[in-house]
Amino acid sequence: MHKVLPWLGRVFLLLAALHSAPGFAGRPCEDNSYDPKKVMQALEFAQKTKLRLDDTKAEVAIIARVGQDLSKYKLRYSHLGLIQRTPDGTWIVMHELNQCGTASSDLFYEGLGNFFLDDMFAFETLILIPAPELQEKLKQVMADGRAKNLHAARYNMLSYAFSTNYQNSNQWALEVIAAAQSKDIRIETREQAQAWLKSASYKPDTLNIPTLTRLGARMFRANVSFDDHPFDRRMAGQIDTVTVESIVRFMQTRDSKTEKIVFGL
């Protein structure tokens, strides 16, 4: 019995570490029994967001949500996507989602109601309105197949910002934005997008994740890996990944005219 207890203690510590690991965009496999109140809040917030987007006169924007509490990592927003106005005035979100906690993802096209129905931690959104020229280029990248081609199904919620081994949802959006912003080359691949982002001085956010937390997350979550991160950074608990906040900083640094809108329900 005395030999078993230390092992059980380590298991409990690993489970605790797992629950303290950050969580980004994804959808659980189990059927959700939606709270009618939450559904009504999501639909009300979707309508409020639509009206605010309509007021901007934009055709394409970047939209983020608060899906989880990431305050421990000094982050507010967990996930973003690209949103486009259709000819009939509807707004459609194009974004990458991890399915069922697995190590794979897909691209989804959804209305605002669905976008805000995914187990929100807070009904708050951040919207970035790019300059009209960049909006047109984003529309081109979304229409000509490059946005789809820049998607990688092998998902890792904490993927390294400058590796193509995996991809998280914010990383996909950033690489699409890179393809739209690049003027010197036509970006067709993830390698090209990441090389351009380096040359444009994009800086990922660094999450401080200790060894025990990393081990727990890696053992119990299929959608978390750390093997794509540089060894020395990984061993120091410094995980450099693409976050909503890092994308906002990057876009505003490159174009001070990028409009930032934040509001809640």
C-alpha cells in the first residue's frame, strides 16, 4: 500500500495539471443539452454584433470570442475567425475548429448565432476592421482557395507559431491574414506564410507552462502537443503560440488605421 500511494499522488497531480492547462477553440463530442437562457443570450448577442458590423460598412472583418477563462495566462480571447458580409447582408464566419478533443480540425462556415453558442465564458467580442484594401485582399484569399489550402488538419491547441507540424485555429487565421498582407510574393503555402510573418516581425505570445502541466496535458489530451516547440524554450516552460491578442497587436502595428471594437452583452 505504501508503494501505491506515491503513484496515486502523481496521478492526481497530473489530473490537476491537466485542468489548469489553457484551452482554446474546439467542440466536444458529447451531445449538449443547451440551456435555453444561454441560447437566447447567444442569439441576442449575435443580433447585436450583426448590427454593429453593419454600422461599420465593412465587407470583411476579424472577430474573436471569449470561449474560456484564460486570465491566468493574461489573455482574454480564446478564438477568432474571419467574418464576411454576403450579398444578402448575412454575416458568415470562416474559422478552424478542433473536433471532439481529437488531434484533427476542419474549417467551418457559420452564422453569428452558432459562433456565440459554443460554450461561451463571457458574451463579449472583439472585432478588427482592416483597411478597405486589406479587406479586398482577404476576400480574394478566401475566394480563390488559398484560405482552404493554408488549413492543416493536424491540430494542436498550443502549436508553435513557426512550425508546420501542427496548427491551431488562431494560427490558421493569422496565416490567411499573412497571405492577404504580403505584397512581394503570392503566399500559397504555410511555409511561405510563416517566413513572411517572421520577416514582418510578428511576435507570438509566450505562455509560461511548467513541466508538470505540460506532462499532464500531453498524457490526457489528444489535441495538445509540445514536440514542435524549440527544445530549450520548451524545457524552460516557454510556449510560443499564436493568440488573438498577438494578432491584434500585429495588425495594429502594421496599420494604425485598423479599427478595434470591443463590446459585450
